[in-house]
Amino acid sequence: MTAYSPSFTITIAGTDYTDEVLNNATITAGRTDIFTNTITGYANIELGITGALPTFDIKDPVNIKVTDSSASDVDLFTGQIETINKTIAGAGPDAIAYIIQIQAMGSLAKLVRTVAGSDNYPEELDGERMQRILEEALYTQWQDLPNTLTWAEVSATQEWSNYGVQDIDVIDDGRYDILARTAEVVNAFDLAIQTSNDGLGYLYETTDGKIGYAGAERRTSTFGSNQIELDSDLLNTTGLSTRLSTADIINSVYLTYDDPEASVTAVNNQSIEDYGLIETQVSTQLADSGQATEQAVRLAALRGTPLESFDSLNINLANPNLGNTERDLLLGVSMDTSIKLTNLPTGFIFNDTFEGFVEGWTYFLSQNSLELEMLVSNSVYSAFEVQWEDYNPTTQWQNLSASLTWNDLAIG
């Protein structure tokens, strides 16, 4: 048995409002499944205030922390206030009681509210393109600085080249060549999403407020090193369900690329024989015909046969049967995290075990309790061929399945 009682700290505009939080606070991040785009993470907080109202404002910083198994603080969310709703809950002889509902948005909201693409972009890898977009959108420009700023407020050793760099996390180099682009100002978030789709990667937010980009190969190259193994008995199993759907099937792909536009097609004949013809059209900014063919063939191969996945996995992190190591890993869950479920009921899912990647998650915070709901996809959907030199050098064979071959590891 491992006793754990989470302790939260909720800070708004630099002031601790933990004691004023009513009911539950929630934090949501990631995406709903592997076939959709990353959304801006958000936190919902409800405060009960008696007496003087705090002077919250839009864009005030919000941070939510929780203690881990060793009582050290861990960030669960960092963002800024997006909306504020105030309600008069009642009035007494000495003071008025208020309820303040706050929704804070994560770092991707910065992209939603800015533009990019004002310069010509060269042909480059998807990761290089993403770096260019994020720097253009997030780096401080001269016009962004307040007119009242004085040199005395800036470090004497500060260089303009790295002044105001606003929290960019790891940007993978990428795998695919993206077409050169003529200057045209567009929404930065839309441009970044288009690039991540063309690169078969994903945007993500970190819990300390940074934005990163995982290229197509990240999950394959780190597989095993970011895995959390959980006994299914630890889950909130009431209502635990799997999903197998024709909506996931694609067996004929028409993919466009290049400028002037060209196209490639790919079909999965076995899937067509099994399920009938299910077509899709994909528009990309890929520059290379071989890479376009690779994407089309991969899509038809992976989506030709539907794979069973769980709708969601729910676990109470205060469960005393959960080990400290697993609990602390779950407090740092991300879109790079893989989950291996063991001890599932016989026949409930193929092979009675499941390995999947976390696509999105929600934390539910309440007094002495912290629940986590994870949306996961079958790990096969994330598989890519990789070279030995691309694989995580710290991975140890003892941490992988005893029956795993290099071929299985490389192509899923």
C-alpha cells in the first residue's frame, strides 16, 4: 500500500487562491484521438470569494501544481486567463459572496492569436518549417515592446538575438520536405497545424508553458523509454470500453503534393476485399514524390484494418495500490507517453494486453483526490520505419518485450 494525498497550489496573477477553489478544477490537454489535431489546453477553475473582489484581468498568468509522491511540486498546467465570469452568490450583513469562474488557456493559444508567413519560406524539412513559424509568431518584435521600457530594466548582457524568446520546447528536425512558400500572412496556428499534418507529427504544450513539435518518428524512436505499465485492476474499470469502428478504415488514398500539383494513389486490396472501398483525399505541401508515395502507402496500410482501442482510461492517482513510480510518471503524462495495460480480462481485447499512446488527457482535481482520464490510440498507428542510429540510445532490451524483434520495433 502506498498512501498518497495530493496537495494542490493554484496561483492566479501571482497570488495563491487554492483555499478559494470550489468543487473540482479540471485541466484538459492534447487531442481527442490520433486522427485529429492538437487543441489548445485549458483549465477550468471556480472560486468562492467573500468580501473584496480580486482584480483579475484577461491574460493574467495561471499555474496549477500538485505534489508528487515525494511531496515535491509538479506543474500540471501553465497558461493565461481567457475568460472571467462573476456571479453574486449571496449577501450577508458584513460582506457579499461571489463565485468567479475562470477558464485559462495553454500556450498554443498564443499561436491562435497571432500571424505568421510574412516572409518567403524555402523548401525545408517539416521540423525546420515549424521552427521558422514558431520563431516568427512567438519571438518578441520591436513593435511588441512597451513604449515605457527603459534600458535600465534590461540585463546589461542581454542580446537582441535571444531577447523575448517565448518558450519554445524541443522541435524535431522532421522527416518530410515541405514546399517553398511565397510570403502570405495567415493565422500562425493554422499554418503550424498544416505543417504538422504534412509532417505526420504533432504540436504539443508542456505543463510549464512551452510549445514543441514531435516529428513523425519521435514515438517510434522513443518507444519503451516513455512507457508506463499498469495493471488493469488499478483502473476505474466501471464502464471501461473498447472501440472498433469502420470510421477508422481507409483503404484507397488519393494524395496531392508539389507545385504545380501532382498526385499519387495507394490502395489496400485486402482491406477492400474485406470491407469494401473506403476512399479519402489528402492535400499536402510535400515536395518529393517518393515521400508523397510513402505517406499514401502508409495511410492505406495502417488504416486498412481497424485496430481496437480503448475509449478512455480512468485512474485515481490517490489509489493506495498504485506504486509511487507509476504515479509520478502519470503526473507527467504527455503525448509522448505510451501506456501498456496488463492483466486484462481474457478475451476482452486482442491478445489480452494493450499498448497505446496517450493522445489527450484530463485531470480532475478535488480535495484529497486527483483523477486522470487518458484518451489513447493503438500504438501501431504511430509506427514508422527507423534506422538504428535514429533509435533512442538509452533504451535497454530488458525494458522491451522478450519476443520483440528489430523488425517489429521498426515498423510496428
